[in-house]
Amino acid sequence: MNVRDFLDVRVICETGSLRRAAVVLGVTQPTLSNRIAHLEDQLGAPLFDRSHGQSRPTDLALFIARRAETMADEAGRLAEEVKRLASGKGGLVRIGVSPVPSRVVFPDLLISIADRFPNISLDVLSAPTTQLADDLIARKLDMIICPAMEGDHPEIASELLLDTDIIVVARPGHPLCTDPPATIAGLFKYPIALPIAEKHYLDTVKRDYGIDIENLPGRILCSDPSMLASVLQKSDRLFGAAPRFYFSPEIDAGLLCIVATPVPLRHFLFLHWNRDAFPLPAIVGVQEAIRLAFASRRSTHGAAV
């Protein structure tokens, strides 16, 4: 079987009959009928119910048609990519990144990609992991950088890029800095300010420590890193929690301090992409640049950065 066989199935599903599909494909009806019969023999299962003068697709045929549509779309994109490369214009790569790494990790990464591949255009979306996952599965994005995706997605390949601590921070002089709590419950005597929190972490804290962060009084969620850091610097009550790199500029400047806390949470960043996507040159190049950029961070700062 080959790509043409799958495209045959797709056209028959779309037109509703072998006769109309043969016209669209530019072949005779007997030729198309023989091709489908041969494919059914190879698969060992029927693809169409040919009774009553129609060709009603089975569930298997509908599955093949959906995948063939994706293949046709990507083949068209491959053709456009080749044209761009041949003309010296490079390619377009669509990247999604979750909010937390978009502040510190991603700007340097964009510079690295631009330096290595000046002819590649990047279309970047920052959004929560759930939205990024949906867009990746729908082929609206070529790859995403975010924590682990929820659920089982056998069509998605994943590669660990970063493993780092989640830290607790507050302004210098905050009671949590001068008198660190012995338990996690001691933290929540004070209200928390967070970046957009991933569901995985909310569920972990609720399951392991009995703290329902989503319903805490006085809780603040802020997707703007600079604004969140500013809020924490001005408050004698709020504390924040995020991966170590998220607040590193303020910690280095002495504007926020790390609270000694018994919370042993880790933050994992993955590179996710569709397993069966065409290996377009621009996409392969950007993936390699991402791997090198994170490998450099690990070798410079250790496993936790």
C-alpha cells in the first residue's frame, strides 16, 4: 500500500461513490475499483459497503480518510517549503510555548534560532499547555515547549528538555524569609501569587498536601512575569512560587529572596511534536537548535537551572 491508496479512499469518502471518485481522480471506475479491492485484500478488512449503488465507508475507511487529509495538507506544505528553500527564503515554523518558560528561557532561544537559521520565519504562540496540546494535535503548531501533556497521546513524541526546582519567593523582610515554615501548611498562612498555574501542579499539591490552591482566599494569578514580580516586591503578605528561572532576574538583583521551604516540587519542560509529521528541513533545524540551547543551559548551570 502507498499514499495514493489512502488518497483514493479519501476521495471516495468525499464524493460518496466510486464513479464520482474515478472522475475526480482521472481514472476509470474499474481501475479504481480494482485498486480498492487490492487495498482491502492487503488490510484484510472491507473499506466500503457497495450495496444499493453507493459506496458507504466503514469506520476503517473513515479513519484512513482523516489521516489521508492530514497527509495531503502536509504534502502541500512540504511543496511550499521546498519552493521557499529553493528561492532562498527558508521556511515557516510554528512554535507554541507555555507561559512560565516564555519569560527567561524562550527569548534566548529565539535569538539562537534566528542566528543559526536567518532564512527561517517563526510563528510563536504563548498559551497554557492544554491549548498548546490541542493545537499541536490539530496540526496548527509544529512543536510545543511546555510541561507534560495531560492524557495519552500515542501520536505525539516527547523529549525532556529541562528539569528544575520549583522555588518559593517573597520580598526581603517578609515573615517567610525571616522565619521559614517547617511545613507546607505554614506557607499558606499567607496568600499566594502565581503565574498561570499548570493543572498538574495544582492537582499534585492538592493530592499530596491537601491544599486546594484554586480556591484559596486572596490568591492572585498573573500571566505577566514582570507585573507578578512587581506585586511580590511591594507586598508584605504575598509569596510566589514558580520554577527557579522564572524569578532569577529579581533574585539576582536582591529584589526577591528564596524562602527555605520543604516543598519538593520539580518543573519539567518537554519538546512535543507529531510523530508522523513530515520532517520538513526548517522544522528539523529548529528542533535541533532547541535541543542544543537547552543542553547548553544544563551544561552551564547543571541539571537544575
